[in-house]
Amino acid sequence: MNTTQDDDARRGIAQTITRYLANHPNAADTVDGIAAYWLTEIEESAAMFRIDHIQRALDQLVRQGVLTTCMLPGGHVLYRKPPVPQERA
């Protein structure tokens, strides 16, 4: 893929992840789980996306505050929506 195709793939992946989270706000998974389950909404096969494209999309969403990370035992990273702050009464 060239740079434009890479950017398009990253954008498409990020949009699909954002839509998935809108429908599943408590979802949390690793990059491999996201590739296997969250990206199945994309009409084309999710297998066409390289893990590095998915990782770049996840990194972008973390920078934007759409996702947060949690380190799991064994070094795997869990991605999820940030917790919603509780209002004080």
C-alpha cells in the first residue's frame, strides 16, 4: 500500500472502531481481539488490514482521547473507552 492507501485504511479502521464503541460502550480488547471481532463490520474482510494499520488507528484514537489503554499481565495492551467521570451531588 502507498501512503494514501495507508491513511485511508487507518481512517476506515478508526471510524469502524468508533462505531463499534458507540454500539458496545463497555467493550475492551487487545489489538488482536479488535482485529478479530470489532472490525468484522467492515464490508471487506478484516484480514485485509495489517496489524500495523490497526495499531496506528488505535494509537490515533488514544491520542484523541477516544480510547484509553490498560497494561495486562504478559505485556498485552487492552483498549477501551475512557471511564465517564461521575457527577458529584
